[in-house]
Amino acid sequence: MLLTGSVLSALAGEATPASRFSLAASVGINGNAPLGALNPLPGTADVPDVKTYLEPSGPEWGLSLGYRFNRRLELQLAASMAGSRIIDDVGIGFAGVPLGRFEVTDATLWTLGARLLYGFGGGRISPYLAGGCGFAVLDTRDIGSKARPTLEFAAGAKVRLSPRLRVDLEIRDAVSFFRYFEDFGVAHIMIYMADQRSVQHRLGARASLRYFL
């Protein structure tokens, strides 16, 4: 009787929402993402090509709400922001001289999305895979803003510090679908042909501190 009561109490405690919901704060770093390029038309001599990049100007900060279905599967809803800038990298110009890099505008990249995380093993340190989707808004200071869908793929490790506290460390690929020249109405002179990069991969790493309520 006493044993049955203990088992039922344990199961009830395991199923309480308090042990399943969590809050987390995160910080991450991301690499550059090519937005597009301007290629000289055939027959144009000494005209440099121009490559446009989205570059981070600081870390990415985020908050997320999690729900743990069981020991392995977890749903996370997250929002983040990252200071960024759009850069034109101008290639070799007249007389073979590199013309350098020029800042087009400052920007902030906002993301909102959901992902599923699947863990392997139940030890204090356990690996996981994660994937999800959402939306990103590239909000620039000078040329407007645009929202596009995003995907995210990640692999990492969960480190349990206590029954309620966990650190997640991961590497990830954040995929966005901005069409730079079209989305921001960027004009160019007629000696160029626009190379529209409609998929951007931002490779990076992220650390999260998660607290189970």
C-alpha cells in the first residue's frame, strides 16, 4: 500500500506541468551570409564585381519558452535579435587595385520561430539534434525592412547542472530566404547583372541557460 502510494506520487510529480515548462536565455555568434552579387556584363573591361554580405556587428541575444513532452523530446518557442550590417565587397578595379569593403547600412535581424529538440541518452551530458522554422525580419536603417521565412538545424549537447537548471551548447545553421535586390529595391547601373542569392546560410554557435519551472 505504502509502495503503491510512493509510485503514484512519483508518477504524479513526473507529470506535473512545473517539471515540463522551461525558460531560457541565450547568446550566440553567427558568420557572414551572402545576400547577392553584381557581376559585370560580358565585354566590360576593368569593371569590378560587387559581392553583398550580411555581417554580424555583435552577438545574437535570445529568449525561449520550452515544453518537455518526455525525457527526449522538447518543443521550444524562441525570439532573438542580432545587430548586423550590410556590406558591399568591391573586387579588383582599374589597374588591378582592390577597391575594398563599404558599409551599405546598419541593420537588426529579428527572428521568431519554433523548433523540436530530440535528445539521446539520459546522462548528465547528452547530445541532441534540433530543427525548426519561423520568420526573420531584416530591419535596416536606410533601405527598409523585409520579413522572410527561416529554417534552423542544430546539433549540440545538454549539460544538466541540477534538476531544474541546464546548459545547452550547440552549433547551428540558420537558413533565411531574403532576395536582397528585390526585397529592398536596390538599383544598379546597367553594366551589371544582379546575381540574386535567394538562400542564405548563417553558420554559428549558441549557448543557452535553461530553467525548468
